[in-house]
Amino acid sequence: MHQNATEPNHAIYLDYLATTPCAPEVVEAMLPFFTVGFANPSSVHCFGKQAAQAVRQARNQVASLLQASPDDIIFTSSATESNNLVLFGMCPLLGTGRKKIVTSPIEHKSVLEPLKRLEELGFTAAFLPVDSHGTVSVAGATQVIDDQTLLVSVQAANNEIGTIQYVRDLANLAHSVGALFHTDAVQAAGKIPFSVREADTDFASVSAHKLYGPKGAAALYIRGGAESSHLAPIMSGGGQEHDLRPGTLNVPAIVGFGRSCEIAQACQHTDAAHIASLRDRLEQLLKTNLPTISVNGSLTHRLPGCTSIQFPGCRADEVLANCPLLAASLGSACTTGTPAPSHVLTAIGLSEEQANSTIRFSFGRQTTSAEIDLAIGCLTKAIQKLRA
């Protein structure tokens, strides 16, 4: 995909927020656990103990990236499952008198959709105000988070526009009224400095495939471990993961997850500098070629490898249709293809027309300057064609 980037028929992948390719070191670490280390880690024989040791090592690697205790890490199959586990795991606490769950209107659908079901069960959903940059207002949050609040859930960084939230301030506010705090840290962990201790969060969701690891492996950080969390399992079965997440562990994917966290911890600063320079290059040169474009979200407090750009006068889907070798997205990969405009973009004040003219570009370790230049040429030509 990334060879011969100067050739006109070279496909360019600029959708790293949707998913990342597995790093070669990650694949290498996983391979033995499809064959030699194939055993069930719950088995007590020597083969099972070998697999269990690999899971322990991965748990330590994930915990190290998050600056957490290994005992506080629960493996799941996806960040969607981790988010659902926190939200639906609150159900036994409904009788405590606290029924309000607070979030923002720009969260991932794996938070917003469960909230709709929780409202049917007797909970109340409340939404925090966000500004035109997609930043949750901490001052405004004081009017929403009160002594009726059970849980506050706010992303560490938005998955469409890249805005980084002030999660520690929001966590402190939640704790000041006796509420719990959860953050979907999928887009933050390994990309920017993120520590569950610094964030003072009770729960945090992370995913392997956003970190050059495999799909099918993710984790939920639980402060103090599963036994002290009061969360209820949302599935019934064996006693894996402290009875909170039953099911045979996906050892190869978990091993790959751990290795990807180890690499991310070592490469975070160099990765961030590299992809931020590519983002800036794309924005600056597109602005030169197409002066009417504008960037959505914060320009100062955002992820290094993401930009959300409006192309006025053009529909984003038509732009991408005219750039068939350019892989970018109209918004979150989980909502691309739906007829409605992005809920994130409309929540920050964009009109339907503006939202429908927006393309999200995201960059990774393998992205090159030559690819950025090819993408700029392709986009410029497509826009000029469509406007003509």
C-alpha cells in the first residue's frame, strides 16, 4: 500500500482513526499462539499455563501504557464491549437513588446507543454542553453533574474531529458529587500522553486495532479491579476475567495487543511528531490550493494525526468518489454509510450542508510526505472538477 508513493496509481490510506495495520512486530509476536501456544489459558496443564503466562505479560504491557495496575485490566473483544460493560454494568446500582448518566453529544455511538436502552430501564440521560471546537465545557458541566449523577462518560479525544477533552477536570467534578467517571480513551491511548492516574478516571476503554494491533482485542481499565467496581457482567458463562467478562480469551489477539502497547509506549513521541507534521502539511497546502476550505474542531488541543476538513460547495462523498485511490472517511467508520449527517459535526454547530461537505483524514506511522502531496493533488483536481 505504501510502496512507490510517487506513482499516480498508488493507493493512499489516510484513515488511521478507523483502524491501523498490524505492526510487523505485533504479527511476529502473535504467530506462535496460533500453533505452538494454542492452548486455552484457563487449562491447568503445561500448555494452558504457557498461554496464561502470555496473557499475563500482555496485561502488564497494556497496564504499563495506561500507568495502571495489571490487576485493574480486563480484556474484552472491542472498545464497544468495554463501553457497554461499564454502562450496562451500572444496572444493579439503579436502586441506590442515583439514576442520571451524563455524557456529551459527540461521544462514540457505543456510548450513545446504550444510553437509549438504559433510559428504557429507568435511567436518565443528560448531555454536557460542547462548544464549536467540540470541547466539553467544564463550567457548563457544573450545571449538569449533580448529586443525582451515577456516572459521567466523556471521551478522552474525539474520534471524528480529534478534539482532546479536559477529562481530569470532568472526573474531579464527577467525584466531587460522588459520581463515577468513565472515559473512552480509544483515540488517545498510545497517541498522546494518557494516564488513568493523571486522568483520575474510574474506568477507561482502549482498543488494539487503533494502536497497530489486531482487531478483536480490547481492554477495560477498572480502578481497584473488577471485585471493587460494583459492575455487573453483561454476559453469563465461565469465571474468566474475575467473573466480569466470561468467555475463552483470544490469546493471539491479546498477545498482539500487549506488544502494540509496548511499541506505542516507546514510539509515542516520534509517532506524534511525524504525523502532526503530515497533518499540518495537508492543511497548509490544501488551504493554498483551495482557500475556502476550513478545519473543524480545535486547532490547538487536538490529536496529532487527525484533521476534519470542510470543502464548501461540494459533497464529501462526491469528492471521495472522484479520488478512488484515496482512502479517507466522511466521519466515524462506525457511522459512514448512514444517510444522516455526522452527529458530532451537527452537535458543534455545523449545518447539514457543512457536515456533508466534510472529510476526515487521519495519518499513521507508514504515511509519507509523498503520499500527502499525491492526496493534495487528487483532492484539488476533484474539487475543481466538481465546482466547475
